[in-house]
Amino acid sequence: MNSSRLRTALWGTFLVLAACGTTQTQPPSATSSLGGTSWQLVKFQGGDDKTLLPYDKAKYTITFEPDGAVSARIDCNRGRGTWKSSGSSQLQLSPLALTRALCPPESLHDRIVKDWNFVRSYIVKDGRLFLSLMADGGIYEFEPMAGAKAASIESPVGSTGAIAFQCTQTGGAAETLNATFYQTEPAMVLVERGERARPAFHVRAASGAKYQGQDLTFWDARGEASVIWSGVELKCKRR
């Protein structure tokens, strides 16, 4: 799977404090592998397929300290807070003590500030970090910070795939979907269709494995899948 298209998803209010504010560090879980890593933003992929790119990746960075502190640069502002991981792939970020400079109009500052405490899970894939928002709100994709030692951590959850499905829709041409299944809680599937990718989470079904996400239903049973993508129904078979 092309890591630049990887998307996943999970589960806040956000408080902006003065730069002189203080935060109390809480140690992360001993099982977490994020401590000691630094990242810079590659892009944000919204649940509506809208992609936002930083005009300068080096101005959007995040560092996870082993003691549970987190530091961030969000364009023209810098801040500190805490992070913790209470279970496999889980992630919670505290409100930041953040400076209050006025960033340029093209900045992603306000978007990131709004989303900060909605992060509830992470996945590492092919050396990149993916932070997912609650309610299929979107995914922030990061790469190791420029000049920093390459991160060697692995994803804290197992996965299967990508599995290719050959799909058709009524009156339409055949196309290929790729599905990667993650052992999160609840279980998640990441479905790629062309350059777009959407996550969906496991829900109860009479048979097979059914996943529900924003504008996506993926129902897999005995190697055949019924997919509804933005109202378009696809009939798929594993290749």
C-alpha cells in the first residue's frame, strides 16, 4: 500500500493558553513506542476527501517526549502539553500552552488547533505517523522531522492487507479497490479507491464482516464485498 494514501480514524475540546502557562507531565504507557520521536506534517485528509497541504512542512511539527510531554510548532505558534497512550494504538493529547501570534491566511493553524484534542488513535505505516480524529473526522499524516534520526517504531496494531477487490457498478466500468484490515478496537478497514481513502469501523451484522464509516459501507462475506461509496453501490470480489 502506498503510505501517502494511508488513512485511518478514531476519537475533546481544545483550549488555547498563554505561552507562560504550565502543564503537568503524565507518563505515557510503557507499551507506547512514540516517546522520543519527532514528526513534521505532510497533509491532512478530511473525511469528505478534501486534502489540505502545509505551505511549509517544517513549520508544523510535533515531538513526543519519553516522559509524556509533547511539544508542537503550529505555523507561527509554539506550544507544550502532554500525551498518553493507555492501550494499543490509543493516543490522547492534552490542551496546549500555546503562543498567540497571528498566522498568515493560508495557514493550517486554526484547523489544527480545532482538531488537536479530537485525536484518539495512531498508526505507523512505512515510517510515517497517522493521527486519526474521532467520528471519521479525518487523518493527519506526518513524516520524520527533517534532520532528525529516522524513526524505527512499528505500528502498535496488527493489520492484514492490502487486499485487492475487483469491483463493478451498474452501468460502470470495472475498478479495483484495496482494503487493509486493522486490529484496532473496534476493528477498522481502510478502503482505497484511486487516490482517495476512507476508514470504516466494524459494526454488528447478521453475517460476514460489516464496517461503517462516513459515506462508506463495506460488507465482506466469503470473499465478496458489497461497498457503498458516497451513495454509489459496488459489487466486489477478491482478486
